[in-house]
Amino acid sequence: MKRSACFFALLAVWATSSPGQTDANFTNANQEYAQGHFKEAISSYEALVRAGQWSANLFYDLGNAYFRTGDFGRAILNYERALALERHHPEAAANLQIARDEARALELQQSWLERHLQFASVNQYCIAAAIAVWLAIFAVVILIFARRSIAVYAAYTLERGTDGSALAIVTGKEVQARLATADTANSVLALPAGSEVKILSTRGDWIYAALPNDLRGWIPAKNAEQVRL
């Protein structure tokens, strides 16, 4: 834990000196963080999030503040949101791994296609897919259908896969995924705070989700938040 605290202290300096972030509320939140008033900083950062003033650095700083209060689930959630806005954010990626290690959070396994498609956006792949389709017009019909199928699956994977809009982070502590929508139903898997799940459907106050270890189960909706707002 000492190593993590030192790392976050150093990165807090970077956050407060980032150029272009002169908004008074953001500056005030950073000052509260620097003074060790982490709960007050969280309140100020969250107000900016609710106002729609999103940026990778805002979510990164919010993640740092949650980490310092020991709320690893929401720390991981906000590091993930920072990376969703800015895929190559080395500080957020580094702190995400530290928070996962501290929380012993479980991660979803990426498919082979997800691992190879994660370096570009959905729009970039749609453009590439469209070009491929036009080129395929001059080829065999079966090849056209094959390319279209791959393009559709690629777009689906990017949106619904482990980096897509269905990705959620467990924010509750020691949440039990269950076989049915009842607190008395048998447990499928214990999910430490910060664990990844993929939302498949909802029913009332429950989420049916794909879980780590290729399992499925129901978890209370209040105990998980989607990465993409």
C-alpha cells in the first residue's frame, strides 16, 4: 500500500499542473485533493461529472480521490472511464492496475478478436469495413458476405465486448452474483469491488451479467455502474 500511496502522490502533482484545465471548480477540487481532503475533492469532481464537463483527466483525478478513500470499486470505474475517453492515458492505465491488485478485482477475458480490435474506435472500423465492402463488390459474392459478416461482428464486439458500452464495474463490496433475482438464491461467484462484468439484460433492480471465469449471474443493479455514461 505504501508503494501505491507514493505513486498517487506524485501523479497528483501532474494532475494539478496539466495545461488547459483552468476551470475554477476543477482547480478547487485539485486543491482539496492536494490538501488531503479527499471526500470534499470527490464531491467537487462528481459535480463536474454531473455537469457533463468530462475529460480523461477529470475521471483520472476522481479515480485517485476514490483510491485514497479506499473505495477501489469506484476508483477502478473512473480509471476505466478515463481510458474510454483517452485510450492511451499511461497514468490512468498504471493506476488502474494498482487498484485492481489492491482490490483483487476479477477481470473479464477478452476474445481473440477483441484483443486485435481494441486499438481503434468503432467509427474507424466502420470506415474500414465500408471500404472493404466496396472492394469486395468486384470479388466473388461469397467473399462479399464473408467480409460483411466480419465487419458486423467487429462492430458488435467493439460495442458489446469487454471494452464496449455493456462493460460495467462492480462498486459494491463483496457482491454475490446469484442464480436468480433474490438475495436468498444460490451464489454463482463472489465479486470483489472493481471486478468487471458485461451487462446482458436487466430485470427490475437486478442485472443479468456475463461474469469473469465465463460464468453468468444476477447482481443488484445498485452494486454496478456502466463505464460508458
